[in-house]
Amino acid sequence: MVSKNEMPDITGDMQSMVERATILTEALPYIKKLRGQTIVIKYGGNAMVNEDLKQSVMDDITLLKYIGINPIVVHGGGPDINSMLKAVGKESTFVNGLRYTDDETMQYAQMVLIGKTNKEIVSILCGKGAKAIGISGIDGHLIEAEKLDVDADGNPVDIGYVGKIKNINTRVIEMLANDEYIPVIAPIGMGSDGQSYNINADTVASEIAVALKASKLMFLTDVGGVLEKDEQGQNHIIPVLSEKDVADCIESGIISGGMIPKIEGCLDTVRRGVNRAHIIDGRIPHSIILEIFTKNGIGTMIVKEKRENYEYRK
């Protein structure tokens, strides 16, 4: 006979249910901390083209809104633009590895980013019960831009109607996000003369996060974060990097190549007031939830400096 004080055997479906409940309770401290906070999510990579991953990302974003967090979505659309240009027989010209955006290409970019990609994201979110609204940097003078005239090294460059950001007007975003809505933003800005400019989506997400003083900036990418080899020669993801850690990792070669500008961009945002910047693998289902609602997360988080007894995701 089993004593009333003894725990019953938990197996099968009941064990699975208990495990799910444990996951939910683990998330509670993070939900409490982030409730009412703004999280800017740069949506791109394979998560934009794989249908299953697309649904997973939209589930995560919808959940964030339902539990009282304000997600802001900034999306790219390079593959869609490439497909459109190919379909119309438009050949691309490159200057120092950057696509030259002439007037015709700019029109197609607006057509795709604002008219197709943006509305597809909004449609999926709304289908999941969220109230999403698609906008671009043109709406309400959200993104004030000017022609990009120098490259990353400061050398003069002319790549057509590609822009750099002069100012972010946050009022439109704040009105939507502080109400019931999820803003979904296409990375098109507008100059003082009314000219539209295509802008790098990573840059748009970073500048919006800084302007909103966001709690977190998250980049969904096709990499898991910054990798480091352990004593057995196996790669593992470094969960947290401070400003000093970033400098050390670049010097040692742990961070190299295309990861350097991405990490330095994250570090720049935390220097300018964003609490945390995250690089996560968007190819993992529910990567957003796993990153912010579990202790160790799944990607690399960038902070200005670590505190004593630092807890990874707090």
C-alpha cells in the first residue's frame, strides 16, 4: 500500500506533462523581468525561407506579445529581391562586392520588401491571433535617410539608392507597440527630398533598438553564435561576451571574418543603451523562446560588462 506521503510513480504521458510544466516554471522569472519591455528582432536567414521555421518564429513572436512583452520585427528580404530581379531579367551590377541599386532596382526592392515580404509576415502573425501591422521607414517619416556615400572603410562609394540612417522617429512604433500591435518593419528609408533608399536590415534593427532603448536586440542568423573549441577539440557556443571578451576573442582569432562586424555591431548597440544583444541560430525551432526564457540560452549574448556572479540571461 502506498503511503499518502509518498510520491506516486510518474511515467509515460504524465512524465511528459510534468516536464512541460517544469519548462514553464523555469521561464517565469524571465517573463516577470521582461514584461512591458521592448525586444527588437531582426528576422532573416534560413528562418525566412523554410516554412516550418517561419511558423516557429511567428509562434514565438506571438507568444511574446501575449505575455506582455513588446516585440518589434525588422525583416530583410534579399532572397525575395533576387528572385524578383531574376524573374524580370534584371541583371545586377556590383561595386566592391555591393549591389548597385539603380532606380529600377529600387522600385523592385520596394515592391518586394513592402508589398510581398512584409505582408506575408503580417499575414502569418495575424493568422496566429496576433495583431500585426506592416510598415516601412517611409511611413510617418520613421526612418530618415540619405544616400550612402562611403563604404565600411570610409572610402567614397556610389552604389545608387542605398541609404544610411540619419534619424529614427520612434513615435509610430511606440504607439503601435504600447497598444495591442506588433510592428513589422521593412528596411526602406526616405530622404528629405522624398527619395526612397534601401537600407541594410541589420543596421535598421540596431538603430531602432537604440532609439527605443530596447531591453534586447536579437539577430536571427544561420549561425549559432561565437564558437570556441574546448579541450577535446569540440566546438561549443560562448554564451556571454563582454566588451573586453570581444576584444580578446578578435585578437586571438576566435572571432574572425564576417563575424567581426556582426559582433562589433552588437557591441555598439549595448554601448549606446541597449541592455543585451543576442546572436542566435534561427534554424533551431523556437530559438527566440529558448534564448530568452532559459538560463543558458542557445546563442551568444553581448553585454557591455559582466557583473560579479553574473547570471547569463538575467
